[in-house]
Amino acid sequence: MSQQATRTAATVRLRITEIFASVQGESSRVGLPTVFVRLTGCPLRCTWCDTAYAFTGGHTRALDDILAEVASHGLRHVCVTGGEPLAQKGCLALLEALCDAGHEVSLETSGALDIAGVDRRVSRIMDLKAPGSGEVDKNRYENLAELTAHDELKIVLANTGDYDWAREHIARHRLDQRCNVLLSPVAGELDPAELAEWIVRDRLPVRFQLQLHKVLWNDARGR
Ligand code: SF4
């Protein structure tokens, strides 16, 4: 570690809700054993949010302490999630340090904050919020131009109106030509089989996904 990196690890602090090992439940990394670092806080309030427990609380921890706990799990893949991780100033330093430590790093982000400063080694899994989330006005459309084949775009759908919205946005912004596009149903609101049928019917250039951790553990915290 360089002297600068050592100084950063000693001075950067982040508010952390939890760090745990599980299998990745979403994205093209689904099923891979992964360490999750969940940062506390989010400026959005999606109607279907399943991690509201991360809005507040948590513990403030030094970057080197976080890195040590991640390393203790002995896994290559690390997912930085939230909440909205980018809402914390130290998140960029955390991502860079995890990459420097040799991890394959992904970042789950709402799409409401600027992603341009994220280390290029990180795979950004960015949401585009559909109207059913109640947060469609928070989409930062400038982010779309930042996405590369190393990133993924996720749209969570609550109803048929969200599906039509997503289909129109995928075509208008040629999203499938930028990166993998993932469509997920909101659990308990949109029938997954129905969404799968719509995607096939319309020959949408996307990947259907169910959240694996919900199938396995019914979304229990820390799994
Ligand atoms: S952006 Fe994510 S953490 Fe924030 S309210 Fe929406 S779903 Fe929840």
C-alpha cells in the first residue's frame, strides 16, 4: 500500500449497516459467493424498498477496519450496496481500496447520484427508477452515457405501466447497446411469470431476473 493509500485508509470513515457473506442475488453475478458491505443512508424513498432498515442507524467505521472485515471472509467478490452508497463521501475511496486489495467489486446504486467518479475497475449496477417506485423524478439521466459493457442497468417493475415505461426507455436510450439491462418484478406486486411472458412476447433485449436471496431466504436480513 502506498503512503497516500495508508493515510486514506486511516482517515476515511463510513457509516456501515452490515457486512456479511452470502450469495449474490442479482445481476449477472447471481449465485456467486460474495461479501456485502451495506452502507447506511439513502436520499430516496422507493415505495417498494426492501432495505429501509439501512436508512438510519449503523456504525461509523474506519476504512481499514472495513477492509479487514471484508478480507476476513476470504471471498473474491465484494458488493458495495445500501441504502445509496454514493451518498457517503468516503464510498469512492472504499471502492478504490477494495479493488486495490484484489477484489472483484460491484456497486449497487440508485441512479440518482453521479456515478462518473467511481473507479473504472468497479462494475456499476445502476437502477433506473420506473414510475411505480415513486422516485422516477430522481433519475439522473446523465449517468446513462457513463455506462459501459462492464456495468449493468436494473429496472424494477411494479405493474404493467412500469413495463411499458421501461420498454420505451430501453428503445429511446438504446440501453441494451450500452450494457446488460435487467428487468425485475416487485415481489408480491407483479407476477414474475407475467413479466417473463411480456419480455418474450416483445422480444425485449433484456435479462429477466428474480432476486435469488428472496427465493432462498425470503429476504431475511444479513442473508
Ligand atoms: S434507492 Fe434503494 S435503498 Fe434507497 S429507497 Fe430506493 S430501493 Fe431503498
